[in-house]
Amino acid sequence: MTMTTTMNKNITADKTALMKFFTLFLGGGIIYGGIEVLIREYTHISMIITGGLCFVLIGALRYSRHNIPVTVRMLIGALIITALELASGLIVNVWLGLNVWDYSYERGNYLGQICLRATSFWVFLSFIAVYLDVFARRGMFKERTSPMRILP
């Protein structure tokens, strides 16, 4: 195999990985934005970006060298979403003053950007994300995925 052939294969693999990332990112963002529209009747572009990033990160948990059970991925997913919601809230709501959301009326809120009620909802949303990621990888990308463990 020549060096040029090896480089071409690497470039093709990189393009494929980038296309998968972008597809999952965009799909996750659109789905999250759709959920927001159903619940709140509106969304913001920052939520589509945050939702896409959350979806990709939750899907990436599957590639840990440990076979993380779905229940644990759900909890980690909720923490990922909460952390990214805090980061995006501090940028979009506090720094830029766009006031996209405000949890200050909720008990257990932090700076009005995150709250316990939303975090508990993220656990269930993470369950959906875990399975949608597998569905997308098997259906769209023809990846073979290992069976998922539910409990540790």
C-alpha cells in the first residue's frame, strides 16, 4: 500500500467521522428544539446548538472503554445537559442578556440558569438520547453496536 493510498483512506475516514458528528449534532439539536417548541411553544438557536452538543456527548458515552449501563448513562447525560445548560445560560442569558429562560422562580435553582426540576427531566431525556443515538448509528450509518446493559 502506498503512502498516498493510506493518506486517502485516512482523509475519507476523517470525512466520514465529521459527517457522522455533524448529522448527529444537527439531528439532536433539531429534536431538542422541537421538544422545546412542544413544551414552551418557542425555542432559541442557542438551545438547538446546546441540544446538538448534548446529543453528541451522550452518544459518545457509548464509546467508553467500560460498558456503561444505560441507567448510568442517563445520570451522566443529565449532568452533561445541566452543565451545558448552565454554560449556555451564563453566556446567552447573563452575559448577552437575551433572557431565553429563567429558572429563578424554581426551588433549587442556581443563578436562575439551572434547577433540580429540569435536571430530573434531563435524566429521562437522556434515556431518549441514548436510544436515538443507537437507532441513528444502526440505521443511518450501518454501524454494528453492542447490546446495551440496563443495570450495572
